[in-house]
Amino acid sequence: MKKGMENLNKMPVNQKAKRMLQKAGGGIGNDSLYCVQLARWAIDNGHVMVEHDVDETIKAMMTWRPARVMNFFMVAAGEEYDPDGWERTRDQYEMALLIIEDIEEKMVAHFPWYRSAE
């Protein structure tokens, strides 16, 4: 499992998230995607407010195996996670918000009833 996550964290989006976490002084672990860790950092430090379901999903994602997290992000084997606009983010706050918004979009795709009450 650790080797698989190491390989996923070599993706450009995760390398940028790692640099942003380092710049922000956030702790970095090797057991989850750096972009998910950045999202978690932003929530935990009050930089982004999210609904409870989003918060719980991101907490859970910190423990998921590589195949599960890539399935959630709808990334096929051999492809890279590449959320729209990540290259243009200027700081850790923009990047975290972009990742969180992408996670919310994926939640709606996987759980169509998620937003049905709105």
C-alpha cells in the first residue's frame, strides 16, 4: 500500500500540494495523497468551511488505499489526477479550495442524492 501511495504522490498535482503544505508548515504524511492532506489542513485550520458530509469524506480519504482514492477521483489506471485549474492556483488556500470543490463534485457523481435536498 505504501509503495502505491508513494507513486500516486509523484503526480504533479500532489507534488504542488506537498510544496504548499511545506510552505504552510503543515505536517506531511506518506500514507495519503498530498492533495487530500492539503484539503484536510485547510479545513482543520479554519481556512475553508465545508459541510459535515464533505468533512467526513475528506477525513475518510486520509485512510483509503490507493485504488480506492483513485476510483473516487474517477482516474483510470495509468492516468493522473488532474483537476481543472490546479496549475493556476497561486497559494495553498486556492489549491485546497480547488481540491475540496473537486471532492464535492465527485461526491455528487458517486452519491447523486447528496445534493438532492437543496
